[in-house]
Amino acid sequence: MIPPCLPGPFLARMEALLGREYPAFCEACAGPALRGVRRNPLKCTEETLLRSLPMGLTPTPFAPTAYYADWAEGFGRLPAHHAGMFYAQEPSAASAVTALAPRPGERVLDLCAAPGGKSTQIAGALAGKGLLWANEIVRSRTGALLSNLERLGVANAVVSSCHPQTLCEGLRGFFHRVLVDAPCSGEGMFRREPKAAEEWSPEHVAACAQRQRAILGSAALAVAEGGVLVYSTCTFSPEENEETVEAFLTAHPEFIAEEIPAPFGRPDRDGGLARRIYPMDGGEGHFVARFRRVGENPCQAGRFSRQALPKALAEQAQELYRALFTDEPPQRIAQVKETLLCLPEDLPDLRGLGVLRAGVELCQVRKGRLEPAHGLFMSRQGSLCREALDFSPESRSLAAFLRGEELDCPGKGYRAVLVNGITVGFGKAAGGRLKNHYPKGLRDLR
């Protein structure tokens, strides 16, 4: 039975595209949408994640850290989600970063980054080393991007809201790897999002293809010689996939197509090096192509400079850090208004690029005193916290903390709150109680 949300003209196009496989496509679409999670290696091992979830996980072919998860309720209420142990994601969406194959120490750009699924996957692959630049042109979508990077403990990221052409011209030749997960007609999401099917039309497909080619042309500027550019969509239309790839390679002879170093999905429509994923391949739908820049592209990004932090304030910040954690305090600290930030290494000149945040918030300056930030605790392993309360996922005290309530707590001073050893937030102990510092916007109020 074909889902009623699928438009007739779309189905006619799919029948022409798939031929004898069209009935299998319809059968797959008639089933429930696939649900999955991707483990965050910055926070936890597979063993810890499995101990922290109420359901089992089955590996997918799309990434080593990606799993199918059979869970009917909301992932967002799980303590493991609050702690950033995983990112809930349609299974085949993990394929693009697998094709990108980022390595620790590299500079990586996610050009169309919100809400952050692929950015956080890149961050996990970088393992805290190198630089992730996550850009989202639509400013209203950056809130989710910032929140997800913070929740998953990403400390080496820059988040910006900048036009792709402006950003890539300003950072020409700066990145080892660039991902363009392009805005598309979303045909691979119809089973999950019926509204996307309602908005579909051949004209919308054509408009998306035109926009995608412009974004790819901008992205090409940012790729260093020898670097990798990956293009992905969550749609099936050849106009947005194979034809866009062909147009890009024709316009940019400094790039060549490369084989994707993973066996997921199937070869593209033309039997080329790009890969397609259909619902019968274990995912909702994705297209992924990988290119290598073989032409010269000298880096033209400017050097980063910042105003030196007053010595007394820098020492006060480092003293606060030593009181909270056992590792060495950060040396690269910058001040933006009332916020002190731990900056990533290898930053370029940030001016004129719509930067919203660089690195992770260390603390807030409040009337001469420093108050640690939620993001700082989220970016640190529980084993580094000097004082902590560690709860099981089923703990009533943990549930109360995630609702914003105070807890019984002996002693005095800041305490990390952990779930199965993974940081989920912090509070301040005084008078036998722990004052809750879990951000109001994140609390589980349902």
C-alpha cells in the first residue's frame, strides 16, 4: 500500500527512476519510518550508551557509531540524551560524514549545518583535535545548532550565520574537508514528514537544484589543494543529485570525483562513484558524492587576533577552572561582553564572517565574580570533575535535577551532576542543598 501522503507526480517520477524496483520502494515506504541514534564518542563508549538506554541498538551500515533504535517514545526525555551521549538521527543521514572521513587535527567546514546532526558527527571524528566550522545561513535555525553542539560537549567549534559565498571567499583554501549537506526537496523525508510531501512540486525540485549548484560553487573556494568536498542530499531527484554533480564537475575541472570509502547504499543512477540510499537499503533516503581538489588553492584566510584578557581576570578564570577540574586550565581565553570563552586552536580571522560563538563558554562575569557555564561542564568528562554526584538513568534524584529542582547535597561549592559517569549539568552546594544550574530552556517539564 502506497502512503497517501506521497504526491502522484512524485510517484510517477520514482517509477521511471526505479523501474522493476518500484514495487519494493512502495512496500518499504508503506512501513514505519526508521529511527536511529548516533553515539557521541566525545562523551561515552558503546558500553556506557547501552547501559544508559531503555532499548537495544542494532548497528547500521552508514557509520560505525550509528544504530537503529526501536523506541516509540521521545528520545529527548532520556537522561542519556540530556547528557549528550547520543544524537537522534534518521539512520542514513550518517552516511555523508562517513564519506567525508574527517580525521583528528583537520580543519573541517559544515557549510549548511543546522540543526547539527552532521556537525556533531564531524566533531566526534575530530576527537577534540582540529577545528570544526559549522555555518547556517538562516539565523533562526542556529539556536538548535548551538544547543546541540553544547549538549554533545563540542569544544573546538566555530558557529556562524553567513552567506556561503561570503564565508568561503573569506576562508579560501583554509579547510581540509568541506561538507555541503544541501537544502533540498526532501523526498527522502516524506515518510517521516508528510508536510514536506505537501510542499513538493517539480518546480520546487528545479529551484532546489539551482540553489545547490550555487552553494557547491561557493564551497569549492574553501577547499585546500588535496582536500575533500562531500555533497549530500536527502532526496531522490536526479536533477538535485547526479545532474548537479555533473554540472559541478564540468564547471570545476580542479575537482575530480572519488569513490566513497564505505559500502552503504548502491551506485548512483549512472553507475558512477556517488551513492544512493533508498528505503529498501535501510535508510529513509540519501545521496552522497565525494570530490577531491587537485588544483591549487592557496590559503587566503587571515590570522586570528584577539584583545589580550586582563592578567588578573585570566588568572581568576584559571583559578576557577582548577577548582572544578583536575586537568590543566585553558590558556586561550577571550572575553565577549560578560562571557569568557575557551577558544579552539588554529582559528582564522573571524571578522566579517557572522560568527556567533567560538569555542565553549567558560564562565560569566557577574559583579566581579565568575560563575561557571553549563557548556564548560558539558565539554568535560565526568572523570575530570573534582566534585560530582553520579546517578543512574532511573534515579528519581536525576529526574528531579532535569526538572530544575534542588537536591540534597552535603558540602559546599560547585558540583557536577553525572549520569553513569557522564556529565549532564551542575549545581552549587550550600546548606545541605544543591542549587540547580541546569538551563531553564533544557529542563524536562513534561
